[in-house]
Amino acid sequence: MSSHILFVDDEPNVLSGLRRMLRPQRNTWKMSFVDHGAKALELLEKESVNVLVTDMRMPEMDGAELLNEVAQRHPSVVRLVLSGQSDHERVMRVVGPAHQFLSKPCHADELIATITRVQSLCDRLSSDSMQSLISKFRHVPTLPDLYRQLVIEMQSDEASLERIGDLIASDLAMSVKVLQLVNSSFFGLATEVTCPKQAVSMLGLGLLRSLVLMANLFVEYEDVSPDYSLTEAVDHGLAVATATRRVAVEARLDPRDIETAYVAGMMHHLGEIILAINLPEAYAEAKALAEEKIITTYEAEVETLGVTHAEIGAYLLTLWGLPTSIGDAVAHHHELPLEGDEGHGVLNARSAVAIADRWVHHHNERLHPASISRENAFIKEEQLRALGAQPSVEHYEQLLSNPEVG
């Protein structure tokens, strides 16, 4: 079944231009064009729509109001902004309900590629309820202590972008959101940004203050389950990120790939956080099944949910417009390429995360799967050899165990 894309803009000339520009897609997509937010909501009540693309400045109901209505009524619809309005006020109003931001004028190739990419993500998750949950989810929860430190720093007359960057880079949620904003086409960057500190520098203190203090860019986590600790989850992500950086530096990856690997390591369990906080019963069921059958958690997730936390995390990161290299590494962090796989012989950011995650899990008593003997190595030498990496397991044990490294 073809995807249904809904375009909303109050300018007739803009809608006519979109029709002409997207004519080659008429055999691939079903496309609807309306000139008012109310008409868009009427159509959504009658027909199934996959992707909504809306302007911001429109009479009676503007783009932000429309996006909020759609997020509430039709959460599974992917929500994109296509607008020439990029002032701070409008950015703040759509930072929650919009998944991605595109600026006018937008080249046909960019628009088609963005819609195709987000729609292919939806196709990966066959469960309508899971799509609805993930698409409705707007925020990754922020650790309360870090959030309070950030607010205090923001309110200070001597606020420092360097200190703000350090705080944001140490928190998964804040890193995700600043990378989402900076990589949107509102900023018109020629290259993708994978470093949270660089993203903070590019956003600037003025916009960050507005986003944090006025637009509630970050949301504090309220502990709702005694069986799940966000602090432990974030600490685990930082441990994997640190180990990933060591593996990447050891492999002499270029600085950009090292940063990508580090950020992907920090975000690799984003999907688990989403499940634990939004579907605590389903998450608990998967954990219980893993213990009962002595299988990995992600194998249990497939049995109970039909999707893994790795897929959910990668879906969200890509949906939010973060660099695909980060989403790819998150999606495959439980996999190590073996002979015959794509990328054979090359240790890259994706495989660095997988190696690091294996090592951290293997050496963490609480996280260590019951199905793996502690006497076994955390990775097989043939796997390292297939990657073109140093084939000695002992070498990586020493590298990742040494607190003086990295």
C-alpha cells in the first residue's frame, strides 16, 4: 500500500509548486494538498495519513497548533515542518510536536529523501500500536540533578557555554535534543553535527536560554517505577560511550567517526529507556522472560513486543533527524560483523559500539546475562579478526580495563 502524504500551506502558489515538484512521486505516494489546518484535521479523521508536512505561519490555525492537534489525535502520523519562518519563537513552539524541520525553499531531492527516509522507518515496525507509541513520544527524560544544574547555570549572569556544553553532553536526553535542533535545515549546515558540545556552541546562549527556561526543551524525569533506574541507564550509556571511544581511538578512526562512536555508545540504550518508562509492564514482561528462558533481553523483546530496544532507539534517532551514522550504530549495537557481512575487515563506529557494549555487559555483575559464563571471553577472536581489528581478546581486555586510557 502506498504512503499517504498530506501537505498543508495557506499559499496557493506554494501548494501548486509542491504538486509540480512532486509529480514524479505520484505513482509512489498518494498525496493530498490542503490550504488550512482545519481541513487537514478533517481529512485525517476520514483517511489514513502517514506523513504530515505543514507550513508554520497560517491564519486561524498555524503550524504549531496543527502539529499539537495531530500529535494528540493521530500520534502515529510523522510530523514535518516545511517553513520559511525560522525565528526563535516559532522554533520553540514546534520543538515538541515536530519530528523534523525543513526550510523553504526546499529542493525536491531533499524533501523526497526526508519523507522516504521517515516512511521507511515506519515500515520497519509492523505493530500499529508500537508505531503510535513511538511517534507520540516527544521527549527523552532528563536526569533531575543535571537539569537543575543546567537551569542554575542558564540563569547566572556569568553563564558559560563551555560549562553548559559539559552538562548537556553528560546527559542522554539533552544531547539528543540539541543534536536534533542543530541538524535541522533551519540552521542550513553543510555537514552533519554529531558532537553535543559543538551543537551547544552553534545554538548559542540566547537560544538555549529561551529553549530551556521558556520552551521546556528538556523534561525532568519523575521516577515512576522502583524496578527501573534512569540514573543507572545513563551511567551504563556513559560507560559504553567511554569504552567505545577507546576502541575507536585504538582503531585510529578519524576524529569525526570517534565522536560519532562515542555519542552512539551513549545513546545505544535509548530504546530501552523509552520502553521502561512508557511501557513498564511490557518491559517487565520481557525482562522476566529473559530470566526464565535464560536468553538475552533483546531476544525476549522480539518474543513479547515484536521489536527490540535497539530498533526503537534507532527509529527515534532517525525520525528526529539525527545523523544516520548514529542511528545505524544504535540499531546494530548487539551485532558484530563477521566474514561475509558488509563492512568486513573494517572496524568502524558501529562495530566499536558493539565491542564496547559486549565488554561493559560482560564485566557488570548486575547487567551480565545469565546465559553467558563469566569464564568465557566477552568476544571471540575470530570476530575481531573478521573486523580487521587487533585479534587478541587479551589486548582489548587490557585496553578497556585500564582507567588511565581514554
